[in-house]
Amino acid sequence: MISSNTAPIASAGAFAAAPAAAGPRFWRRHALWPAAAFAALAALFESTTLDLGIAERLFYDRAAGGWRWGASWWANELIHEAGRDAVALVFFAAAGCWAASFALRRARPLRRPAAYLALVIALGPGLVAALKETTDVGCPRNLALFGGGRPYVRLLEPRPPGLERGVCFPGGHSSGGFALLGLYFALRERGRTPGSIGLAIGAATGFAFAFGQWARGAHFVSHDLWSAFLCWSVALALYAGAFRRRLAPAQADAPGGGR
């Protein structure tokens, strides 16, 4: 039976030693500062017309009466459809790697990182999808301000009687990209550079997915701000909670390790 206390090894093909126990610095950098930034930005969007201004100036063509890139191939086929399929492929690859680790000795060092990444990709967007069904917020393209029939109602404002339910908050598509922020935690035990690369991949993919939705009139910026924070929170909670910051393989799990 593999001991959970076996120390990680630093060898080719294996992670470096696990990071030090999560102290105040870890929680400041990964929880307090992101939460403070999110709270400030969320309050700004909720108390101003910044969402409307960004959509009006950058994405909506008032003269043509439509979204500038609403029918573009890059926003629809590339970012929306192909992007969705790419994230699904990452999920199935991670899940498959986790399953293979029980049969292939060489895959054992990847068991915990693969399980972690698959869970983040499933639970982050899953949480966003659940919230979309309860928040009752409309898409920009459905608003009367942008050619639709629905009034603009802020997240915390009461809904007019008889208003059709909206299912556009938080941003669902971008949550698939932001779920890849889990790559930061999956890779941070290899060193600062791999962790930074993982963070960049997740942030860039989430932003690209969000931009495509803004261009189509599917979401406001604030919708995807919430998605980013929720996915980051899920990734952090799983890493520091369920996985206890131990995604590096133990020596017994590494190739050539003992039982």
C-alpha cells in the first residue's frame, strides 16, 4: 500500500518537491488578492453602466442595428464551437490519463494531476451552468437597448412581473476556458515557470472565449468576470482542500519507485 507521507522526488519525468505548507503568503496571493480584485470590479460593473458602454462602443453597430461580429466565423465556428470541443478534448484526455494510471505504471505519476484537472474542468463550468439557471439575467442581444425585447435589469435589481427568464449569467462558454486555470495548480509544483505557463494558458483561453461571446452579443464583460472568479475559486478549493496541495507524485508512484 502506498504511503501518503512518502516524500516527492525530483527526477527526470517527475515533479519537483511539493511546495511548502500553505501559509499566509499562499492565501494572500491565491485567495485574498483575487477576491479583493474581483469584489472591486464586480461592484464597479454593478453600480455603473460600464457593461453597456463597452458593448455599445466596441461590439454593437448602432447604424447597422446588429453586432459587428455576430455572424463571423471566428466568433461562432472557431471560438465558440471549436473552443468548446477543445476544452472537452482536454477533459477527456485528463480523465483518460487518470484511468490509464491504474493499468500503466508509467502513467501513475500523472494520476493525481489528471484527476485534479478533470475535476476542475467539470466542476467549474458545472457551477456556472447551475448559476445561469437561477440568476435570471438576459443576454445583451436580447435587450431592447440592442434590438431585442427584454429590458436591461442589473443582477441585484428586482425583475418586472412577467419577464421571461434569462439564462446568460455568469458566462457559460468562457467558464470552459477559465477552467484551464487549473493548469496553474496542476503545474506549480514543477516550478514557477511551468505554473506561470499554466496560468497564462487558462487566462488567455478564458479571455479569448469571453471576447468571442462579447463580439456575438451573448454576454457582457461582467458575466465573464464572474466566470473567471468562480473557476479560479473552484480550482483553488480543490487544490488546497481535496488534494491538499499534493499533485506531485510520491516516490512510490514514480517510475522505478518502490511499492
